[in-house]
Amino acid sequence: MERDYFQIALHTFNGGNWYGWKTHDDNGNKIPNDQRMCYECIKIIKDGATMPSKAEVDAKVEELKQADADKETKKASGKQKLLDLGLTEAEVKALIGV
């Protein structure tokens, strides 16, 4: 299952659970569930919380994605180093689950 980087990023602002999703647009029309989870539909639900800019949220999303990519790269590098030392695939899997 793919991580929801957008919501993970939102949680890094204002100390966590500060936002919800609008259910209706400015004209009173119901917003379908599958279209709510976007920047434009965020509503602040916590007193004192401030709305981060779209650029700030997008930057945090990219930061989180890069951190995950770096983690996978390091995992692959570590696995290869263990194989280069002479461990078998089964031994590496037993050690690190990869």
C-alpha cells in the first residue's frame, strides 16, 4: 500500500491533528469523498492552527518521499555489502528481512 505522503506532510504542521476536510464547496455543493483530500479542501479544526502554504506542503511531501527513497537505497547498499562479504541470500534475508 502506498503511503499517503500528503496527509503525513500535513501532520507535520501545527502539531498534528489540526485539519479536516470540507464537505461542501463555497456554493453549497457537496464535494464527493474521492475529491476532498486536496489542499483546496483543507479546513482548520484546531484553535490557533495556521494554514501552511501549498508550497510548504508540497516541499514537505517531496522531503518525505526523498527520505523513503534514501532509506531504500541504503537498504539495497547494505544488502549488497553483506553479499559481497560472502553471505548467502538466505542469510541476508534472515538478518535484515530483505
